[in-house]
Amino acid sequence: MMEAAGPGRGAELDFTKQKEAFLIAGPCSAETEAQVLETARLLAKNPKVKAYRAGIWKPRTRPNSFEGHGQKALPWLAKVKAETGLPVATEVANAAHTESALKAGIDILWIGARTTVNPFSVQEIAEVLRGVSIPVMVKNPVTPDLQLWIGAVERLQNVGIRNLAAIHRGFTTFEKTKFRNAPEWSIPIEFKRLMPEIPMICDPSHIAGNRKLLFHVAQKALDLDYRGLMIETHPRPDEAWSDARQQISPGELETLIGNLSFTRQQSENQEVTGQLRLLREKIDHIDNRLLEILSERMDLVRAIGQYKKDNGITVLQINRWRGIRQDRLQNGLSLGLTEEMILALYELIHMESIQLQERIIHGKNEA
């Protein structure tokens, strides 16, 4: 078991006790000691920056690209901590990295997306951290796999790590989008539902892959009650040795943060709270009506299924489905609903109806 170096390690950033959204910033890669310290000095002037990040082990997709300085850069981060007082964070990808980071007095660790994919690697890191009190952040896996993400967090919980956070950095998909990594917002939302005790941090730099999209992604995360942002910051972004397009300068970071709207989960104003409660009660009432109507609709689907079975008619009636799809789309649009919502809803209803009628025709129990 590795002992953490120094008292009060990482106490400056307890993820579980942050009442307001916090900011972690620093360069994608620790390139030189001068660059690391220059960036830190500039960021330390911003009171919203709560921790300094820099990658010293850089897992790259292909060889022969800059993969970080490794252990050579650990003393640079120690100087950042000594000079600025900012807790320092870096990525670890295996047990050896973790042991070296702990010996060097690194305050916060994060597990990267490529490592989260591999439960064996996560478990090896967890074993090194058994009995150590240190904040750990877990990035989502490269692939959109919620269970892998949750499993990585659970492995750390199982060895006693309690100061944990999840980092949403987007997902690699075959679909081409304007983002470097598709946000797939429904996945971190489901993570928050299943693990509400784990604060969610957004890494808009890796989602966007382009500094022009950073504000949009960061604001969306704050609107969804993320508890923090991790933004890559470099004194001269265009000269960065890695991921130059997604980094911004400390001055640009200050402007970005100044333009963001930081919302709160709850209001202390009783009038606001009371009005929200009344509106939510109305939504609850409408939702119950919706469920009753959906139940009535499925009763009719059952009746149609039985009629098709009795008369040898196929389950899928493609012309009927085309007509329903077009009619409901037009009606929904006229009522102010979005095309995406209407089509997603009716695709789900249609597939459920098909499956129900198939069970009826083949004499299978609906359960």
C-alpha cells in the first residue's frame, strides 16, 4: 500500500463539498518547466481556478507523437504547488504512474478515457490507491458504455476512495459531428441518476476539440448542474505540442468564465421554490394522464394484434406506419414540439407496438 505524501493532501478541493461550480485549468501537456510555471502563474491570478492540471503521461492513438515527459515533469508540478498554492492534478494510466505520482506529492489524479475502457488497468490503479486519501477523477470511456464508466468508479470506491468525481469528456462515435467527441448528454445524465453522490465535471476541451465551441459546451454542462469544468489552458495555444486547437490562453479563459451563467441547483427564495413546486405538480398530473393514455393505446394495439392473428395479416403495415409518422409529425410541429422529440417518441411507440403484436401472433406470454 502506498502512503500519500504530505498532510492535508488535496484538501483544497474536496469534490463532495463544493457548493458552487469550480474550475480546473492548465495545459494539455507539460511541455517544459518554463511553460508549466508560466501557465500556473497566470492561472493563479484567477480566483475561480481551484486546481492546476497538466498531462505528463500522454496516451496517444499512434506512436511517434509526443507522449509526455513522464517522471521528469513531476518536479515541475511540485514547483507549481509550492509557488502558487494550487493543488496539482495529472493523469495516471497504470500502477507505476500512480506510485510515481503519489511519491511526488501530486494532489489529484485522474484516470483517462483510454484507461477507463480497461477494467484490469483500473483495478491495478485502485490497488495502489488502497488506503490512500486522495481525490480521484474518472473520465468516461472512449466508447459510449455507461457500465464501464460506473464500474471504474466502483473499483475505486471498493478500495476506500471517497473523494471521487466523474469527468464527461465525450465519446468516439462513427457519426461525424461538429465535436471532436460526441457529448451524448443522455449518458452522463443517466450516470448522475444512478450515482447521484458522484459530482460530475465537464471537460469541454475534449468534447469540443475546437476552442470556438468551448463556451457552448461549458454552458450546457452548467445548465445540467455539473459541479465543475476542466479546461485546457496554454499561454500560447497555437504553439502547443498537443491538442492546440482546443486550448485557450489564460486571458481567454478569464473571458470565457466571465461570460458563463453559473446557476444553482436550488433557490433560497421561498416564493421561487413555491412556484416551482406548483408547476412541477402540474407536470406530475399531466405525466399521469400521459401514462393512462399510453396504456389505452396499447390496449388497442393488443386488439389489433389479435385481429391480425385471426385473419393472417402481417404485423408491419409499412404504408400505415408512413402515414402515422407524417401525420403525427405535422400535428406535433403545429403544437410547438420539435421534430427530434416527435420522431423519437413515435419510433419508440411503434417498436413497442410491433413487439407486442409479434408476441400475440406467436402465442407468447407478453411478460
